[in-house]
Amino acid sequence: MNAAFVGTGRLVRLAARRDRVQLPVWLVTITIVYAISVSSLKGLYPTQEDLHLIAVSSAVSPVVLATNGLVSGDSLGAVVAAQTLLFLALAAGLMSTMAVVRHTRQNEETGRAELVGASVVGRRALLTAALIVATAANVALALLLTVVSLGFGLPLSGSVALAVATAAAGIAFASVAAVSAQVAEGARAANGLAGAALGVAFLLRAVGDSAATVDPGGVSVTSMWVSWLSPIGWAQQIRPFDEDAWWVLVLFAVFTVAATWTAYELTGRRDHGAGLVQPRPGPDRAASWLPTAWGFAWRIQRTTLMWWALGIVVLAATYGSVANEMNNFLDEGGAVADMMKQLGGGAQGLTDAYFAMIFLMMALVGSGYAVQAVLRTHGEETSGRVEPLLSTALGRVPWMLAHIGVVTIGVIVLQIATGVTLAVSYGLTVGDVTGSLGNLLPASLAFVPAVLLVEAMAVLCVGVVPRRAASVAWGVFAVWLLIGQLGILLDLPQAVLDLSPFVHVPPVPAAEVRVLPLLVLLVLAVLTMTAGIGALRRRDLVVQ
């Protein structure tokens, strides 16, 4: 074996052991969402006429093409691919980038890589092990998706094509993360670069698909060339359940090999623990607010908030700008309009139902920020950086309260950004920005108590189960997400629906805001945070 790869096998086993909880949670969650989506689509479009109608309606709407993806036919499999492949590719890409960064740049940041490197381990072994684990996870995901597709009676060839397209996208972005881990100096910066690449790929595909041309039959579209610049676009160009264009996998292979080779070359050109892009030196003197609990918490949390705010503004601007056209699309009625009304809490007006669904989705995105930001405190603890802080006059409770306060302010800022961006982008299309602000901004703020309860649950996990805080917090959030998004469509019992805090928020702006449920959510959030802080105060610090 080449000396640069010595020890790869043992590092693969070590990485697999570290991810024995996180990766299975990712795989199970993605598979469950896909299975629920297929089941819902079969129920919504039981006949070939229904399938043909949704395929034609989607193919002629630039909005649907930009948000859902490529349409390749009117069979059940083709409709499933059009509605789910974009989500699957994004989820696989996110899972892969986080796994690769976790086992490369994060290991260097925490000092684990230096300890491992002191033994008989090659220079490229750590990166190779991370890529092997990410590839194995995507192969496992492909197998799970194939089994689910076959379980719903979808054709074998198309089922395999859909699964392989998802895995290929995930592996491609794993190689992108390998490059970002060499360029950036910290794990957060590396995840940010990889996430930005994922966002650019999504936008390129959206631009290319929104300008697609429809074939004479009206059930298939041909994307603009811009879509071919995106790995997510390549996944859709395989066209599962229609053409099954396997030759597109050549593009994935070339891209992945080129990115992986680049990552290996960069590995040998940088110092251990350093990135190719060096951070800018800070000012000679620290700001007066920095040596405080709140100032230090803000310094740590601000980058996370910035990236989430940027993503939310882009999403909100996109959804707001197409709201008027989406209303025209839904005005045709049928199963799509009925589904939108169900997701919008039974709103009668299509525009209100659309915005109610968008506000719910954006609140779930904001909740993802809350979980990640709270878990940042757990990262500070396990890395050993919080121990020197607590050896001073700063106590655990003020330290945690400062982080909770910064995250809470971040949650409110993100909800305000959602409401303002949606209102402005929609108001510009209908010529009434002021009226849109007065209607949509309060609706966005109505979700703050529900998001704060998600934040509080993450605080409780950090306090009570610190060694499993990330897995438990993300797992609970995933359950609430599924109930909030799909519980109504699946006709789940009310007792199950009540488990999600988002179910208790009225479908604004279609319905009036009821104060009592929001107050109850707010009280529950405060009590849960108090319990989490109390548990943190009583337990020992966890250092890995």
C-alpha cells in the first residue's frame, strides 16, 4: 500500500464508530420522508388522468419547475421522481458534506487528527477514510430507497435509477466537502463553503429548469443548458422512470474524481491544522463588549446566524416573488389545490393557503438554525474551550444564558427577515408592499414561540444527555418536522399531531392569531430551557 494511505482501514472503522448514531438517523429520516411522499402521491393521484394532469400542470409552470424540479413523464414513477428527487439529492449532499468535514477538518480543529497522525498513519488516510464512510452511507441510502420504491410497486429500473442518482449526488458533494476542508481553516467555514456550493448547485438547476421547453406531449421538459452545470441537475437528467439515462453517471464520475484529486493535492500543500485560505488578522485590541458573556457568545454565534439568514432571505425572496403566479397555477383546482389548502390549515383562499404553507416551512428552517446554534455550546464544551472560561468568575448559568439569549434573538431576526422578505418580494409583484408588510410580517412572528420550543428542547438535550445531545436534538426535531409537514396529509390522530409545536400555531395569514396557544408554547419553552440549564449546572463537563 502507498505510504500516504497507511492506516486507512482502521480510520474507516473509527469514523464508522463515531457515526454509528448520526448516519443511521440521516438514512432513516431521508427514507421515511421519501416513503411518506410516495404514499401521499399515490393517494393524491390514484388514476392515470390525475397523474397526467399534475405532470402537464407542473411542466408548463416555471414556478413548479424551479421549486420541484424536472418533469419527465406522467407515470407514477415519473411524478414521484419530479416531486422527490430534488429533496433526495439535497439531503444526500448535506449528509455527505457534514460527514466529510466532521472526519477531516473537525478532527484537525479538535486535535484528534494530530493524535492519530502521531502513529503510523499516512498523510491521505484521514481524508480517504472520510470519503469511504460518506460513500458507504450513500450506497446504503440507495439500497433503502430502492427497497421503498419496489415496496410501492414502482418499476425496478426506475427505482434503481432514482436511488443511484441520489447516491451519485451525495458522493459528488462529498468530494466538494473534501476540497472545502482543505481550503478553510475551521469546520464551520468548511461546512459553510460546502453548503454554499450546494446552494449554487440548487440555484443553477432552478434557473435552468425554470426556462425549460415543453415537449409536444406536454408531460416532459428539456432544461436550459444552465441546469447541466449543476450536479443536482445531472441527477434529474438521469430521468428515472422515463429514459433512465445512465450515461449521465459519467459526468458524476469525472466530477468526483477531479474534485477528489484536487483535495488530495491540496492536502500535501498545506500545514496540518491550517487551511489554504488564512483567516484575516483581527484588530490589535479587543472590543469592549468582547470580554463579556454576551459578547463572547455573539462572537461565536454570529457566523452561523449570518449563513442561515442569507439562506432564508434567498428562499423567502424566491417564494414571495412567485406567489402571484403560484396562485394562478393553483386556481385550476384539483388535487394540488386541495393539498395546498390542507397544508395551509384549511385556508379557503389559495394565496393565503400558499403563504400559510410557506410560513410553516420557513419556521422549520429557522428551527434548524436554533438547533445548530444551541449545539454550538456543546461543541465548545467537548472541545475543552469552555473550561478555561468557567475557571474565571463566569459561571455556567450566565455562560449558557448568554448563548440562549443570542440564539433567541437570532430566531426572532430570522422570522422578521422571513416576513419582510416575503412581503417585499410579493408586494413588488402585486404593487402593494405596505399592505403585504402589514399582513405577512405579523404572520411570520406568530411562529416564534414554536421555534423557541425547538430551541428549548436542544438546550434540554445539552443539559441532560450531553454525549448524545446532537443525535437526540436532531431526532426530536426531525419527528416534529415530519408531523408538522405531513401529519395532516397522512390523517394522523390528533394526539400525534399535538406532539408538534407547529401544529398549535394557527395557519396565518389565513386565520386570526390566537394568543393562548402561543402563550402556552412560550411557557413550555421557558420551562424546558430552565430544566436544561438546571441539568447543566449539576452535571460534570464533557470533554472528548
